[in-house]
Amino acid sequence: MPGAVDIVLLSIAALTVAAALSMPVAAWFLLRRPPPPADGSWPRVSILKPIKGVDEEAEENFRSYLDQDYPDFEVIFAILDAADPVRPILERLREGAPPGRMQIVIGGPAPGLNAKARNLQNAYAVATGEAIVVNDSDTRAPGRDYLRLLVSTLAKPECGAVTVIPVCLGAENLPAACESLGMNGSTLGIYAAQGWRRSLDFGIGATLAFRREALEAIGGFAAVGDCIADDHELGHLIFRSGRRVLAAPFFMPIILHRYIWSAYLRHVLRWGRTIRAVRPGVYALAGLLFGLPSAAAFALIHAVDAPLLGVSVVAATLGARLFAVGWLNAFYYRDRATWKYLWLLPVNDLLMPFGWLYAWFGSTVEWRGAQYRIGPRGVLRPVR
């Protein structure tokens, strides 16, 4: 008879297999295109782009938002420092943009420790759209229909906000590949886990779109001025206000070619401690999805008395993970780098528990060159 340890390890492996196999199903449900707004109208949209520094392929990323097939929109880029190295790129883009299409907001009076939220407050002060779209600086619009798909989803009954599942593309070295595989192999699972609900209860920074009245009803961007997980909290506040938060029917590309190990590890730690602060229960339950380490532990325990069973459990768990990521890449992501570095997936999975465990100890993170301490509910405190 299997002992308690065997039951726990096999249960974790089975949960991981189920979660992996649910991801292609979730993708099918997610990517069903919504109809256009019932009244045929396309409201004016303001895209707010909070920026600090120059990300990879920044100019191409920014241009993708200026070149949308949408009748009435503006793009507002916001930086806090007039000497930010991204400013020449923005000035060049503004020169080539149609009149009234693009604005640059520099600095402003907005309070808060979260620099991104301050940029958003400053940009929102000059925004004129009925719909407000926010996306991170390292993202790229997946197509010229980006705004139409967002607005079509936002037009659904009781919808107050729309968010988008991110996918990391273009890795050219090992740290970037680890970041990509970690994201592409897990974020869709978050959607799958909440797919049974009428609404998500969080937002994702790759894209958030709001009805203006829904955003103002929760206090606007000032409500998250001191929150490290501003995107999560904005979606959560919309959900708590009684409106729905829906996922748009496409994936949002994040362009990441090269990373250094130190930056990657700091990012993983910040993610871990952020999720632990805002969703401690979810973060704890994430330990139940470390299927490959659990399967490997089971195989080691039974290396003598049941070696074939141990190898079968490892093979099933690893096979499910490779199938899910490979299937999604073949049909949706279409990222050549994912095929090149797919061999890293089991290595990444085996190392994940160490990062998860380390994030439980301490609350200090580094974000865009500044250090913070994360308090309860993700409230930022300066490190003195």
C-alpha cells in the first residue's frame, strides 16, 4: 500500500498533469473572438504608456500602438524624468505621428511610491478617451486590430475592465529563455483556474482596458499609488465594485531577447514576494503544482522497489508539461525561441520550488533600480 508521502507526491504530480492539459483547452475558450459593439459604435480610446528607461526594441513596440486600425484614439506616453533616455525615441515618434495622435507627459504632481502608477495618474489627467487602455512598456500590440478586440470585449454586459494573458517572445540567451518558459508555461493556467467564474478578480499589466466611469468609480489610478501590484489591484477593485473583469481573445507579446542572471533572479524574487503579499493563499497553493520535482522525488524513493513506476510517473508529468507548452507554441505563440530552448523546461520546473520557498523569507524587492519593502496587501514601503 502506498504511504502518506507517496500519496502526497503522486497527488501533486497528478494536479500538475491536469493543470498542463487544461491549458490548451483554456486557450481554445479564450481565443473565441467577441462580436463588435452591438450599437456599432467605437468609443474614443486613450492608450496610456508609463515608461522608465529603454526596453528592447522600444521604438518598434511603441510604434505598434500608434499604427492601429481604429477610428478614434490617442497614445499618451508618460515619463517622470525629463532626462530619461527614452525621451529622444518618443520625440522622434511624435514627429512622424498624425496630428493629435500622440502626447508626451513629463513629470507631474501625482503622489505615490509606485512610479508606474504616478505616470498613469499624470497621463490620465490629459486623457480624453471614453475607454482607457494601459499596457507595459515592454509589450507590443499583437496586430492592428488590438484596440478593436479590446473594445469589443469591453462592450460586453457588466464588463468594467479587460485584461490580456501575456506571452514572452524572442529569447536569445538562457536567462531570457528561463523567463519566457516560466511565463508561457504558467500564466494561461491562471486563466484556466478561474475559467469557471463569470469574471476574473485581478488584472495583468500586459494590458488593462477600462470603461472610464468604472475606473473613476474605484478612485482611478490614485487608488494604487502605493501598491506594487498596481495591475492586479486595479482589476481586483473593478471586480469588487460589482463589474466583470474579462480576458481578451488574444495573447499579449512581451519582447525579451536578452537578460542577465542577476536581473532574472531579482525579477523572479519580486514576482514571488508580490504574489505572496497580495494573494498569500494562491501563492501557498502554487506549491501543489510542483509536479516534476514531486515525480522525481517519488522515483528516487522507489528507485529500488518500483523503478518502472517511478520512471512512468516522471515521464507522464514531464510529457504533459512539454505537450502543453509545445501545443500552445505550435498553434498560438509561434515563437522559434521556445522550440530552441524547450529542453530548459524540465530544468526550470525542477528549480522552481527553490525560488518559491526563498520568496517566503523577507519582503524586500528591487524594481526599476529602486528598493522597496512590501507590506500587507502589496503596499510599498521605502527601504531606509
